[in-house]
Amino acid sequence: MAKYINPFTDVGFKRIFGQELSKPLLLDFLNSLFEGEKRIVNLTFLDKEQPALFEEDRSLIYDIYCETDEGEKIIVEMQNKSQPFFKNRSIYYVSESIARQGERGSSWNYEIDSVYLVAFLNFSPLDFKKQFRTDVVLAEKDTKEQFSDKLRMIYLQLPLFKKEADECENQVERWIYLLKNMETLNRLPWAAQSAVFKKLESIADVSAMTRAERLQYDEALKKYRDTISVFEGARMEGRAEGRAEGRAEGRAEGRAEGRAEGRAEGRKDEKIANARKMKSYGLALEMIADITGLTIDEVRDL
């Protein structure tokens, strides 16, 4: 059993960032993320006001909804796998938090607080640039000057962060290194020099959990692993089938163009095999199309 919790589970993520005891950890991470721009003194968790947008599979997406001492709303979200219409859904999520601030009556003059989305992505979306941090603001197209500070979305693509512990140059990088590697570490680097990471070490220690907390965490870990296994198993089986068919066709034709066609068809066969496997697990057609690159009609006809 790992010494530290897996932060990509619902229980692990909420334990590190989503409870009163761990509030200093979330404050430290957010302030390092916004370093040079703002400093958050205090946070209030708003679980009861949290938009319930992703209830269909909480092992894929889960979030923390909070408010700063200045009234700004911050959504800190972990996403483990790509979802259909991912960009649109995150925009809708933030917009909903803005719209919730509306008040009835003619006296309200559209005074709204800023809403920030900070999204940990345990994958790299196909329609994102291949960079670790993507920072989205409302800006004027030609001058690039910020038009409004009421909406901001920060996406952190964890697979694109490749640094080792001794290569981390700032607090954000140290946080990302720990989150990515926590379950495999026997000790947390920087804990001896940092009160924040010392606290993280105690909160993330599996042995410090009560029996009830441990049972809840074990169930969350199983659900996380099962969900990831479904996606990875379908992808690997489809790839193997597609490659085998592609090689067979290439050998049969024995010509360069035959091999090229075989590889192309093999790639298509791989997508089809992936889609069939995902359909057998009952995944939505839109999700399958988004993951495989097939059209919804192609998926429906399988």
C-alpha cells in the first residue's frame, strides 16, 4: 500500500484541498499560481452552492467551490479523462457561477464578483496547445489588452509536466511535482524546509486516516482505477487489433502503397475497435466519438 494518498481520487483531492484543515494548502497553491497578481488571505468553502454539473461520473471529474475574502469565486477542479465538448462545458460551468450572482428587481446593476476556474487535467485535450499551463482571459482581440477581470480559466495539463524534484524552480512546480508523484513517494521533498509541505505530508499520510476515512478512500481509489482501466483497456485492445489487421493487409499486397493503405486502415480499424469496446461498457456515443475521432453516426452504426 502506498504511503500517501492518490490525489486523483475524489477523496484524495478533497482531503488535500477541500477541507477546513487543509485550507492553508489550497491558499498556498492558489497564491503561488497567482503570484505577482493577487494575494488571497482567506477562503470560505461553498459546497452547498456548488453547481452540480458533472454528477454522471464523479470518478472522472470533481471540484471544490470556494470564495475569497474579497468575494471572488474560485472553482478548483480535477479532471481525469477528456469529456465530450470539454471546452464548452468548462465555459458553461464558469458562466453558471457568474449567472448565479444575479438578483431580482430593478435596483440590481449587474455588480458581479470575478469567477476563476483552476483545472487540473490528468490528460492533454486534443484541441489544446501542448503546453503545461493555458491561461484564458477576456481580452480585446487586436490589442490583447484585458477587457474584463470577471472571468478567468487556468488549465494545467499534468502529463506535460516532466520536471524532477531537483528541477522545480518555483512553488507551483513543486506542487505539481508532488501531486503527480505523491502515490509513489516514500517521503515528500521540501517538507523539512516548508511548513506547508510538512502539513501536506501529515494530511496525505494514509496511516493517519481513521478506519472510516480509510474505507471511503479505498472505495474511491478502486472506482478511480476501474474507470481509468476501462478507457486504457479499450484503447490498448483497439490499437492491437488495428495494428494486426493493418500488418496483415500490408503483407498480403507486398507493395509500398499496400503497406501505407494497410497502416491507414489499421488506424481506422483501431478506432473502430476502441469504439466497439467502449460501447460494450455503455459509454455515451458523444464521449466515444470525442475520444476516438469517429463521427457520432459512425459510432452509432457499429
